Amino acid sequence: MIGPALPAGIARNRAQGRRKSEVHMADGSTCTNQNAGQADGYRMEHDSMGQVRVPAAALWGAQTQRSYQNFPIGTETMPQGIVRAFAILKKAAAQANAQLGTLDPKAANLIERAADEVLSGEHDEQFPLKVWQTGSGTQSNMNVNEVLANRANQIAKAEGVTLERPVHPNDSVNRSQSSNDTFPTAMHIAAVLAVTRELLPAIDQLAATFERLERKNASVVKSGRTHLQDAVPIAFSQEISGWRGMLLASREQLEASLPMLRRLALGGTAVGTGLNAPAGFDVLVAERVSALTGEDFETEANKFHALTSKDAMVFSHGAIKALAANMMKIANDVRWLASGPRLGLGEITIPANEPGSSIMPGKVNPTQCEAVTMVAVQVMGNDAAIGFAASQGNFELNVFMPVIAYNYLQSVRLLADAIRSFDERCAAGITANRERMAHNLHNSLMLVTCLNPYIGYERAAKVAHKAFDEGTSLREACVSLGYLTEEKFDEVFKPEEMV
């Protein structure tokens, strides 16, 4: 039995003839359809459990194939961010091993070149494994090891590079490492790169838009609202500054979570003791990862903590959840203010991007706001899953790492995409309806608050109730109650100055 159907990329490449059927294996052999004894596009590979049929066009080996067959669960595959992070750490590990004398420099160079190809996206189809696999991520680690080893041997053969022994997935690419320290390392690298390269720039983009809108609306005064009820006046620029402040606070919280993610487990190997890793490997590989990414990483001082606990991911995702909560609030504010256009608040207009109804002609909905709020809900759900998963670190290893990595990176990607889309297709086009704002402002009963210093809280409350019950203005109610003269009322009642 072959198991599930071929990954789309492999099947497509084989059908279109874009991939050579010849693959140079980690044991030094060359497998083709013909010499592998297979006429159906497969070759035979082996691991410690025996032989396995592998698609001839695949760069992966037996362990990847076993995982592909044994976990036909869902459609969620290991995020590309994790694959890229693995390529970075494998390249760094090869450099460190070569420097420490535990790996042939020529083999290390081949591994580096293969890793660079993975980083460029050249072999994306070679990583088909599902998130729902072993909780340590062992099979995804081996997927990367096998692809890099086989590709390194291909390069060696093509260029006539002579090696003492072929590049091996375990003995070469995984040298001085374990899945148990590589997967948490890949998680941290991927998380830092996703936050710094995707999420923080998206936050900055929307914050800049809000700053521009603040300047544009500095002179606009409107009614404030609390509890969805009328409140005292506020400048529209002040309201917008609250949105911008939420973004900047979330940015600060995200940055505060990064130092813990910059600590790498690599060097702890299987249980944190560093068995089979040379002295200094952990420090050196962290330096190499830093050089490759342009980010400051360091080795985690306590590898036992690094392997068993995922608290850094929980803490960081908490900041991501806080950002999602802030974006939920901002998006809801915008769609409330834009509600109508005639029967709602209607105090702002937002871009009309597409028809909003299949039956009501001319209807336009705040769809960008709706997308943001749905993303926020997903992120909040992801946070619950990450928290539960992190609580399950039994003894020396947490075995819920793939789902933690998947949810974390999904949250970052969705939020970054949603924030950019909201900025470009909604926030950038927000326009104040100044006439509507002025009308609502001057009809707000809460303007009576400015009378407190002159007539007191209880009398001011009577003015508000009288005006509401009789449908009159605050001025009429106050004068008829004999609390102020018309002249004195006009002197102290200036809504635009209440901000």
C-alpha cells in the first residue's frame, strides 16, 4: 500500500516531467524508476524499520514517507515558516559542526547550499507532512534532514565533489541535534521572524494612517459615547488617537515578548543534557542563526526548561491576542460610526468596496471590519489552544509543539494580513461627516455636564430629564427651571470647548 495520494507538487512535477526521476540518496546510491525495480514512479528507500516505497521525484526519504502515510489527518500541513526556520537552523548547525571539527567542511557546505535552496522556496513541495503528527515534530525534522541530505548529494554528484561518505540525514544534517531541541528552536526562530517581519510592520502601517487622520481631524468635535449612550464631547482626533494608542501598546507588548523567544533550545539534544553535542555548539549555533537572520538570538541557559516548557510562546501569543482584542474594538468602533448611512450613527464614511447584498440594491456593508473581527475571533481561539497545549509538557518534553507552532504562525499571518487590508481598504479612506457630527453634538443631553460648576450635579440632572421628557433644548429647560438666565447659559454653554 502506498498510502495517501501524492502531494500535489510531486504529482504535478512527475506528470509534467519537471523533476528528474533520478535521486541521489543519502547512502550514496542512485535510485531511478528502472534500477529501483519500480515501473510506477516509485523507488525503494530504507530506514531502521525496513524498506519503504517513496515517489521517485521526491527528495524526502523513508521516515518522511512513513509519516505521510501514517497521518492522513486534516489538510493542515507544517507551516512554511517552520520549514524555513528549520533550514536556517540546519545551515547554522552545519557551520557550527564544521567549525568545531565534527563535520566534514565539504559536507557542511553542501548542506548550506541545499538549505539556501529551501529558503528560496525552490523545494516547497518537498514538505508535505501534516501538523497532526508526533507531538515532538520529529517527522518534520526528519523531513528537512532527508531533503537537505538528498539534495546535498545531488549537488555533490553534479559538481563532482568527492566526500569521504555521503551526506546522511541523521549523521550529517542532524549532527549534534535532536528533534527535541530542533523543533522548539525552529518554533522560536519562526515566531521571531514572523512578528518582526510581518506583524510589527503591519501595525506601523495602520498606526501611521491613524496619525494622519488625527492631523486631518484635529478641529472636529463630536459627541463621545460610553455604554453605547451619549457622553460628553470629544475631538474626533482624540478618538482616533485612542485607536493609535492601542496599536502602539500592542506593539510594545509584542516587543516585550521577543527576548524570551530569542532564547534557543538547540544544544539540549534529547532531554536537555546536550548528549552527543560538542562543547560550545549551542553558543556557536545561536551566533550563526543570529548572523543568518539579522536577529539577536542566544542559547537558552537552561535547556531542560527550553525542551519541556512552551511558556515563551504562550506569553508572546498573549500579546498577539491582546492585539486581536484591540483590532476587534477598533473595527467595531469604525463600523458603528459608519452605520447607516441614514438610519445609523453615520458620523463617518468608509470606502464602498463591493455590493453588500444579493437582494437589496445599493447596499454596502463594512466588510473589512467584519473580516478583522473574524480574524480576531480565530486568534482568540488559537490562544486557548496554545495555552492548553503548553500545559501538557510531561517530564522532559512537551509533545504538543506542532499545534502550538501552527496556531501561533496562523495568528501572526492572519492578523498581519487583516491589518494591512483594513488599512488599505478601509482606514485610509475614513472621512468625517462633519455636519452629522455637529448635529449629534448639539443635540446631546450630556452637554449638560458643563453646567455642573454653575448649578450643581442634581440641578443639571433635572435639566437633562426635563429637556428629554419635553423634547426641548437644554437651554430652554435650564432657563424655564430658573437655574440660569439666557445670557448666562449662552456664556457658559460652549460644547466645542469641552474637549
